Amino acid sequence: MSDPFVRNPCRYPDEVRARAPRGFRDQVRRAAAVERLPVSEFIRRAISDRIAAVSPDDPDPFRPAPGARSAA
């Protein structure tokens, strides 16, 4: 999209906003503290576990697709 009046041009024309439920941050902090991890590492592990659960065929979902160009 190359519209000069669009504040945040992206592939999707509609802006999507999402908010976490009230108290979610506190729950994540408590869960990270129980596992003795920084919050960022706790979230990284949770996301990678979820990706692994959704795509069990792909051992490395962050690997670029075959033939795809990598950003320089």
C-alpha cells in the first residue's frame, strides 16, 4: 500500500488492535517467577512451544523457507 494518507502502511488495510485481559501481565510475571525466568524468556519459550505444537512437522519454524531471500 502506498497511500500517503495511511499512517501505518502494511499488507492488511485494516488496523487490528488487541488488548490482554485484565490481570494478564501479573499472571505472566508470577508464572515466570515460579519458573525463575525473566518474563521475556518465559514468553519466548511459551511462543516456541506453541509453534512446535501447531507445526510438529517443522523442527525449526524460524528458519527461512527454502529459496527465500534473507534480509541483509
